[in-house]
Amino acid sequence: MNFFDDIKNHMQEMVKLRITTVVGETKIDGEVGKLNVTAPDNGKVFHSTINLIEGDIYTGVPEGYNSAELSAIYEMHKANVENGQQIIKDNIDTLRALVELAIEVKNKS
């Protein structure tokens, strides 16, 4: 598989960013892109998925987030989501530059 095939095969996932904030003891294992996160039974989980192409943002908020403690954590999660949108845009710009460079190199060969 070559560079262009890799991009084509992973395009759907390249425009999505998942942000998860867990309150409580958490276990994270696996490798990048295939992480397994285990939240405690009594933990609180804020989860957001951003799809830049479709313009969708999904956020799951646990019950009781109106408490002062969870409200502060939600504000942190919200800031991560806002930063995440910029991360996706920056990643797409970087990917575009890599594709242009790969095309230029291929055309010179």
C-alpha cells in the first residue's frame, strides 16, 4: 500500500476527533488510534466527537454536571473541544502540504 492509498483508506477517520474527559480512576491501554479506555462505574464521563467535514459535534454530558465541581470540569472539556477543532484544521493543512509534496516528488521522478 502506498502513501495515497493510506490517505484514501483513512480519510473518514482523519477528519474526526474524539475528546473524552473522565472523572475518576481510569485505565487507558492500547496504541494510538486503538485506545481502550475503562472508566469507573461511579465515574463521570464527558465525551465529544467532532467531524469537521460534516460539521457535526456530538457531546455526551453525564447527569449531575450542574454541580460546581463537574461544571468546572465541563468547562475544561469544552475548551478541549474548541482546541480540537483547530487541531483538526491544522492536521488537514499539514496533510494537504504532504500530499502536494508527494505529488511534486512523484512528478519529478
